[in-house]
Amino acid sequence: NEAFDFYMGTKKSLRKTTIDYYHYTFDHFVRDRFGKKIVNQYKRTDILFFYRSLYYNRISIGTLDNIQTLIYPTFQMLVDDGILSFNPAKNALKEFRKNHNLHHGIRHALTEEQETAFLDYVRYAPECALWRNLLIILFGTGMRIGECLGLLWDNIDFEERTITIDHSIVTLRESTIGCPYHISEPKTESGIRTIPMIDEVYNAFLDEYRRQEEAGWSNIAVEGITGFIFINKEDRLMNKQNIS
């Protein structure tokens, strides 16, 4: 635990949201279950059995990947500093995967027929009313969910029929500022872009604009920024869990 905290203290260039997620993952899965021994007492089998216990407690292989990306560099820091002679976490998850015949899941895009069926349902089903515009916009633009939920009315140009993507909204695992959200800039310059609106996307934004114009504009502010588009019934920002 002390070694990990020291390792994270060297990572001053990481984004706030990345640091927040690293600490959440370590504190939630590692700190009390695995992190209390002196560093030179860890053996490779300790790590393999730790991963096994997590896996059989229904922790996903993706989460194990995230844990490995924290445990391995922590031990490697100790190797580089001459405190340990070897890294017990080296290739540990790879070996665990091989022993348990585990592989990364493959994400398959929807077929054109599946997308058509889904959107046909969304367009007309009464229970989809709250989500209709958002889902049509997601399918019609290919935006990441954080980019879409972070959209401001200032990002929408109805005359040119374009959407400007210059930030996203992310959820802070541990908030110290009284707000669970954070405005994050794109990781790369290519993340800043302008997306043209097809007719159905344009109409979805226009419908949302008219609905809020009639119901009243939201006063939600995140880091001093207001004018968010996607608001739920409680006058709060929609979040990824709601969409899932």
C-alpha cells in the first residue's frame, strides 16, 4: 500500500480523472485484500491466487486488467530502485488468463438491420420518450457517451447544422468539491472536431431545445459551466449508468 501511494505520488502529469480512477480501483480491490504485506514477502503465486479469488467473486477480467496495470508498475518501481530483485507481477495476469482460458471479449457493432430495429422501437415506444432524442443523437453521430452528455447548447449550431466537440463530462469516483462531475478536455487534438447533423439528429436537437424552452432552462453548473442539454426529470445531468 505504501509503495503504491509513493508510485502515484510520482505521477503528477496524469489527468485528474485518471488519478481518481486509479485510486478508486486500488482502494476498492487491493488495499485491504492484498496490500498489507511487506513488499519482499510477495510471491508470484500470491498474485495469481489473488486474481483467482477476485475472478471467482465475479470480478470481471477487464477489472483484473486495470488492477494489473497498477500492481505491476508499483513492483517495477521497487525493482528499478533496487529494493526488489524481480517483479512478482510480471506477466501474472497473462499467465492467469492462459491457465483459465480467458480472452478479451470482442465487441461487435450492430448490423444495419439491428440498428434499424432498435431505432424504430425508440422512435415510437412511449416508454422511450425521455431517452428518444439522446439515443437518436448517439446513433446518428457516433459520439462517445461522455461527449454527448457533456454537450452544451453553445456546442450546437442550428444554422450550419453542426456539433462542436471540445470537451466531455466525466464522473469523479471521489468528489471533494460537492459535485460528482468534471469537465475533461479531449485526450488528443483529434478529439476536438465538428460533426455534421443528419436531418434526424437536427430534429432531435431541435425537439429537445423546444421542450426545454417551454419547460425552463436548467441552472446546473459544473465547474462554472452551464447550458447543458441532457437533463433528467430531477433536473440533474444524465449519467452513463442511466444510459446503460
